[in-house]
Amino acid sequence: MYPTATAPSSSPTRLDDLSVYGPQGRSPWLDVDWRKHQRWVILDGQPVNVIELGEGPPLVFVHGLGGSWPNWLEQLPVFADRSSGIGRHRVIAMDLPGFGHSPMPAERISISGYARLLDGLLDRLGIDAAAVVGNSMGGFVSAELAIAFPQRVERLLLVSPAGLSTYRPGATRTLARLQRLERILAAQAAWVASKSETVARRPLLREATLSLVTRHPDRLGAALAAEQLRGAGKPGFMQALATHLDYDFRDRLKEIACPTLIVWGEDDRVVTVRDASVFTELIPNSRAVIYKDTGHMAMLERPGAFNALLSEFLDE
């Protein structure tokens, strides 16, 4: 599905099959009692909401800005269940502090702080090293984890990661002015989250709320869309957005030592797909795959192809 040559290439592989978009058939996550797999892990004196299921090599998923652990619903049960044909893993996802059900951290949100938190979480879970998958801000954090704590990351998959074109020194002044509107924006997002099922069932509302991050919101399915919308309106959004703008790690990407796969949607409206080639140029032993007719969340938009790609990458 992607080049198997060991030499890295800065030219992404483009996948043109447009026939399958969104989940096909009944998704396995619908039949999981997620309450049995949820637990609170205390880190730095504060609780972090953690989801864990399955046994085997550890596989960690990190959500993006404005997201939460259900961003990975199409992956978690698939990689935890040997009967899926993909292979069984100990899969772990969490709500980063300030998002989902995890409260705000005691210190100001930062990319480096989130990476330290992941290092602490893996230590608390008794995991020496894991394969790590991150989307958007989660990709930013996962790459920082691989730089700052290289012993923790065996393989790294970044889905539309932030961190390159999102770095805009001086833009924090504009953000400071926008923070005056934070209460209004938060209230609107909270309303969407509270009405997630209603919004998801109505095609026009679903399009309006998810068209920024997905290419075809109407083809995701109401249940999956509702779970994504529930993650909106959390208190960490503005602080996390600010750290995107003023944290520069471009010159440190060469320090990533593990095999790295970059996945992007060609129609990403959040982080430009042009960054895919830059990441592969800067990260040794990396390559990129681009999905056509796909937005910012390839793992939800192309779950079948994405899961097969991740499985192949893990088995290399």
C-alpha cells in the first residue's frame, strides 16, 4: 500500500481509490461497553481519563485540538481484537488535560507539557516503549514525545500533524484579541456538544459542524459523527491553540530516531497537505501517504484503508 524500500523519500505516495469513504457496515466500536475500559490515572496530582483494552504490544493513540479519545473509535477495538485479522494489541487512548473528560492541568497547556504527560502515563502503565499514533495536535505532541523521550517511541504514525505551517510567531497577539470572544465561542461549541446526537442526525447541521475537518461529513454516519461532536467546547482549546502558534520544533525533527509514517488527506482544510513533504524531508527514515478526497481525519474518513496501512507499518 506504500513503498517498502528502506530508503526514505520526500515524495508522498498518493492513494487514488475513492470508492470507500467512511465506515462500512456495522463498526465494532458500537458493540463495546466502553465503561469497562475506562479508568482514571493520576498524573501530577490530577486525573486523566484513559481508555485501555486488549493485550499485546502497546499501541497509543493521541487526539487532536478540539478532539478527545473517541477520535479513534474506528481503530481501538479493531487493533485490540485478534479476530479482526489485523493483530492484537494493548491499545490506549486518553483525553489530554483540558479536553474530553480530563480537567485542565495545573500548569499552562504546552506541547512539551503534553509530551511529558504521555511519558508519565506510559511509566504509570508499566510501558517501556510503544508505537504511537497522533492526529493534528496529537501528531505534534507525539513527535515531541519521540524527540524528548526517544526511548518511549518504537514507531510513530502522524496523521495531518500540526507543528510546521501552524507555527506563526507573533500570531499570539491576534489570539489574545480573540480570547475576548472565548466565552461566546465556548458557549457555541458546548451547545453543539450537548446536542451532538440531534446535530449528527441532521445532514445540514452535520455538514456545518464537521466540514472543516472531514471531506464528506454526510458519509460518516450519525453515530460516529455524534461522538466526535461531543468533544467540542472544552476549556483547553484556546491555550492549546496558542501553543500551536508559538512552539517551533522544526530544527529538532531530525532527532526522531524511530521509523515514521506520515498520513494526510489531500483536501485537509486545517493543516496544509504541503507539510507532508516537509515532514518527510526533516524526519530521517520517514515516508508519507496521501489520501485523495480526504480531509483532516483520515483515520475516520478512510478507516479500512487506514487500519490496513497502520497494521502493515506495525508489522514491518
